[in-house]
Amino acid sequence: MLTVYGIANCDTIKKTKKWLELNNHDFRFHDYKKLGCDATLAAKLVETFPIDLLINKRGTTWRKLPEEEQRNLNAESALALIQRESSIIKRPILHSGDRWLIGYDEDAFASLNNR
């Protein structure tokens, strides 16, 4: 089953869900605001994606972080950060089988198995 990770009120998530629905992809939605980003999911994300790709540095959550925390970002601190501030995770993240995708990319979406 395809899983879409994100935040319900995010425009990119809305666009992703709409694209998946229009292209007949079944999926479940994991809303970070309701379900969080637990230690297991956070570890998988940090293991799967480069930190600079995983952390959304263009959003207000990043800009509100203390400068020292921004400067000292590494895998260990990112692990704690994304559990504490799930809004800082780049969206969308899609997971299907052994494939993980990050960011809005219709060509990549189309390559996912529709189960």
C-alpha cells in the first residue's frame, strides 16, 4: 500500500493527493499533525534521505529555529528535530514497498506500483 506522509493543510500535500486520486492510486495518508513522526519513522527518514533534502529550510519552522540549532544540524540532531517539529519535514514523502520518494514529482509518482 502506498503511504503519503505530510500535513493535511499543506498545499503540496493537497496537490499530491489530488494527483494520486486522478491517476487511480490507492493510498493512505499519514498526517504528522495527528499521528506524529515517531522514533522508528524518524530513523527511517534520516537513513533514507540526505538531511539537506529531508529538512525543509524554506519554511517558517526552520526560520524559527535558533541559529545554533540550524548551524549544528546533523543526522543525530535531525532525528530529534523531525520528531519534535514534524512541520520541518519536506513534503510530500511517499512510501511504497521498498521505494521512498520525497518532493512533488508526477513522473516519479507514476512509477510507483498501484496496489
